Amino acid sequence: MSVSANEVGGSAKTSVVVLAGVTRTFMPGRPLFTDLNLCIRAGERVALRGESGVGKSTLLNLIAGLDVPDSGTVSVGGRRIDTLSADERARFRRDSLGFVFQAFHLLPHLSAVQNAMLPLLLKGQGEARAQAAAGDLLTQLGLAARMYAYPGELSGGEQQRVALARALVHGPQLVLADEPTGNLDPATARTALAALIDTCTSRGAALLMVTHSAEAAAVADRRLVLSAQGLAEST
């Protein structure tokens, strides 16, 4: 099903993410999606749901510049990323995006604060300033007493909050979250989800969250469902 960008997200003029007419095919004659359109506005929180195998992670990869469409355009922050070189897309991810994953992906040999400050170091910020900024954010997330602990010494919820700090410390305009509460027990998931939403909101970052959780989807501003027929708004 083909829908306009306005039908799935509103005006492109106010949007951080704009996908227009995107098609991605992995097997001949079997596209994951065809002529897909999407807009995500600045500061908006969007939940994306759908059955396994419909292409939710592929959609995140296209927005992140980890993959390119067969046709159509992908723009983030007003910049066409589908036309960039691999090196340019890597710099774009480093500077403009934050990532939160189900498996956390913390580096085990680095402390919580060292993990959280990595995006700033990669952007060339000095170690002292990077550590101060990461420490401030970890404190806001309730980890002041745990910032020098290593990932193996942290609970699942604490690891997720460190991953959240790492995703947001460099002030990205967009955070992409792939099943961010999938590995957490219900109580810890609620705490981590609240931290994700609150921190994105306080820092003005748009959020696109892939989730199977109805509870996680319920806190979003908009809910979308991806299926073989395309993207559709959901209640």
C-alpha cells in the first residue's frame, strides 16, 4: 500500500526524518516494502510495531544509513543520506544519531562513564569535558553511584540506562531504539522506558522505537504498524 508522507507523519517541512517512495528488496520479486513514506517530526516519539520479518530493523537501518534503498529517498535533518558515501554515512551516524539496542552493546572493559562518553570522544571532544558531560547525564539517570562500575557489575536496567546515556550524550536530533526493553523484566522495563522517554523529551530528540511491547508503544506520541501492505497509523 502506498501512502503519502502527510498520511504517515505530517508535513516534511517540520520533520527530522522523511522517507519518500522507499522500496527495499532482498530477494527478486519479494520486496520487504514498496513505495514507503514516513515523516517524523522534531521531538516526536514514534513507536513502530509489526510481525517478525516485515522489515522493521531494515527500516531503522535505512534511516541510520546502514543500508540504502533500491529506490526512493531517505532524509534526516534535511539531508539526503541515501546519496552519501559509506564514510559520509558513518560520520552522519556519529554526529546526528543515537542508538539504543535490546542487547545494550556496552564495552565490557570500560566503566559506565567511559562507555557513555564514547560518542563525545569520537567527535573529538577532550576527555575531561566528555567525562563531565557523561557523568552529568548518568547522574540524571540515577547512576551517580554506579558510573565507575563495569557492565558485568551492573543490573540489566542499569546497563540499559548506561546505553541510553551513550545514545544521548552528544545531543543527537534522532534516537533509534530497537526493542529497548526486550531483555528486561516488566518492572525494570517500565523504569528504563520512562528514562528513555523523559531523557529524549528533555533533550529535544526525536525517537523512533521498534517494539513488540504494547506498554512501550502506549507511551509514544504516534504508533505505526509495518506490514506487507506498508505503514499504517495505529491506535
